[in-house]
Amino acid sequence: MAVVGGLLPPTYMAPSTKNKTAPLTFDLPLDLVAKIKAARKGRGLATASEVVRLAIAQFDFEGCSPRHEPHRQISVRVAATQRAMLKRYARTKDASVGELLRLALEDLAVRPARPARRS
């Protein structure tokens, strides 16, 4: 592929990644937004999306019982397989994807922040 002036031709597409993600937007109460921030810091995660993916991976959706509260909307990226799994459980639990995500995030243990390194 010819590179002209340090730029690739407009038809160039980045190689696909092994784990594709897709956007997922849902409402959260402010205390869960704060919990995501604390989990990011405490676990050394770079993004809210990483926290959400971890919560989804660790949560027992089979045994959950969704409940309803006021919310705030956020947007994160999750793997297509996690998105499909969430939609499947939402149908079987007669709940929204957002409700299931809130349960997963509430269940996520927040580790204390790591102490700052001394120079």
C-alpha cells in the first residue's frame, strides 16, 4: 500500500481487532457513576467501559432480581458477546439491559485505591 506524505489512502481500514466492542448507553444513579470512578482508580482500570465489562463478566445474571430507581445515562463499549448475553438475560428476566447492568455494577466489589508511589 502506497503511503503519500505520511498518509494512507482514504480506502485504508485498520485491521479488525480480536474482541470487537459496540456502544451501549444506559442510565445510572449518581452513586453508581461514583462507584465506577472508584473501581477504575482502585483496580487501575483505564476506562468506565473496562469497569462495566468486568462487572458483566463477574455478575450472576441467572440469580438476579431487577429493581427500579431514578437514573442517569452513560455510554460505554462492551464486547458483542457481552451485549448479546445481556439482551438474552433481559428477555428471560423481563428486565432492561440497563437494569441488569446496574445489578452487575452494584455487585462489583471496589478495591481501595493503590497508594501513590514515592519518587
